[in-house]
Amino acid sequence: MLKPAEHDPNKQKGSALTVSATEKYRELAGAERAAVLLLALGEEHGREIWKRLDELEVRQISIAMSRLGPVTAEMLENLFVDFVTRLSAKGSLTGNYDTTERILASFLSPDRVNHIMEEIRGPAGRNMWEKLSNVQENVLANYLKNEYPQTVALVLSKIRPDHAGRVLAILPDEFALEVVNRMLRMEAVQKEVLDKVEQTLRIEFMSNLSHTTRRDAHELMAEIFNSFDRQTEARFLTALEEDNREAAERIKSLMFTFEDLGKLDAAAIQTLLRNVEKDKLGVALKGASEPVRTFFFANMSSRASKMMQEDMEALGPIRLRDVDEAQAQMVNVAKDLAARGEIVINKAKSEDELVY
């Protein structure tokens, strides 16, 4: 059990570090409480907690930690007692949107809370334009068709070209043509105007979208099945096929697996290879099908391909669990790259694919 350092009132009486009566009973709030807990846990015991925090949480707790100043034994003890009391009183902890929003609201401004919750609930992306590029084209087109053509032209000029094309194709013909003409004549947009449009989209569109959009249940289950190891996945799919073949087929069509990496185009696979650890790649390919192995080797230089095959041979027998973990990690890297717009993931077979 961790023990705070003993406090000797006779030591350092004249030191600037002496804790005053006020500081001795100073209340801790918000990120300060988390900072003190992690500080007390230390590097060894706190490492796993730090790993599970997102960038914003790390930044907030780090700032609070750097500004903590002296933390007395009484403050630390009160914090631990309060934490254990709350935990034991409830018996368990439940994380959901409401509790997350309530906790954030205790130490962040309403605007900041809304922005974070919007990112949690809304489409993936680092900024507004990336988020819009991940909104279904029919949903975005349905919103934009009621806006001024100039505004629509600005929005479409900021999102991914392929997504802008799909949105344009859905808009009414005359309106879409006007938008195209506005885009052709568009000059540099002032930052103030761009900020205003972005703010309007965030408030009027993205926030409403997060409350009204309901995820397809099959889509959610496909993500859950993606997280299974191959034995668990096979067990559930087999059982589901017996009970509801249509649902099972729908889920399988939505799942993105390691084998689907073999359908990436040349540019995408090169980007993926640059972002994957070489040792993980070797383990993943060790358990891959021959066509997928061939696909990866074909997208490497002759030297790199030969070295990878030699490394794989040197690995010897590998546990299936390790192969599953390595392949799942590569799939997650591909999904992250797709969310950032660096690659395009397409599960469907190309219309130009040859059948022999």
C-alpha cells in the first residue's frame, strides 16, 4: 500500500517549502484530483492508466500536475478516502455519454465540453472538414441543399474531393451547377468568414447529427466481431448463421479484416507499410493466406521482400494469439489512416478485377 511521506513539523521551519495552514486543507477539484492520484501512484503503477488516457486528458492532467504545488499528507489521505468511498458505495463504475459529459462539465467550460462530446459522438476526424468528409453524403447533401450556393461551394472546397463529388451528384441539378460555377470563381476566403462557417456547421449541423444519427446495428456488431480472435469470431458467426443467416451475411460484408488489406491500392499499401512496425508485419504475415502474403511482398522492394521472408523463417512457430494480435493491430492502423484521409478503404471487389 502506498504511504505518503511522513510530515515532521520540526523540519524546514524556515524553508519556503513549508506548508501553510491554508495549503494544508486546500480542496482539490477536477483535473487536480486525477493529477494527485497519478502522482501518488508513481511511474510504475500509473503507467497503465496514462496509456488509456486520450491526448486531451493527458494534457489537462499534466497541466494540473505541473501547477499542483505542495500536496500534504492530509490532502492525499482525504482524496484516497473519498475515491474508495465512492467506489465501494456504488459497487461498480459505469461509463457512458452522460457521466462523461457531467464529469467534464465540472472542470471545463460549456463550449469546451460541447466540442469534446461532439467529437466523441460525431463522425471521426481531427477537425471540422475531416468530420464532414466522414458524414454520409446523402445526409450532408440534404443539409447543404438549403444553404446558399456560395456557402455550399466553400464547404465542398474544404472536404475530400471524392466525398465532395458524391455530395454534388445528389444535389438538385441546377443547384449543383451553380455550386460548381461558384467553386470555379472562388478566390481566397478570409479566415473570419471560414471560422464563421465552421462554427455554424458545428452548432447547427454536427451537434444535431450526433443526437439524431443512430448507428446501424449490423455496423456496430461488425466492429465488435472485428475485435474477436479468429476462433471466437468463427464460433459466433457459425452460431449466428444457424440462427439468422441474413444477419450473419450482412455482418460479414461489413467486417474489415486482415484479408481485406489485400484489396488496398498500391498507394494505400505503401502508406500502410510505412506506418507498421516491421516485427509486427512479419508476425502478421506469418499467419496470412498465400495471396495476401504475395500481395504484400509484391508491394515491397526486392531487397525488403527477401529480408522480410528471411525474418519470417527465423521466427519459427508462432502462437495463433500473437498472429491475431499483430493482424488486428495492422487493421487498426489502416482504419486510423482512413479516418485521417490518408488512405481509402474499400471492401468491395473492383469492377475491373479479373476472374480466372
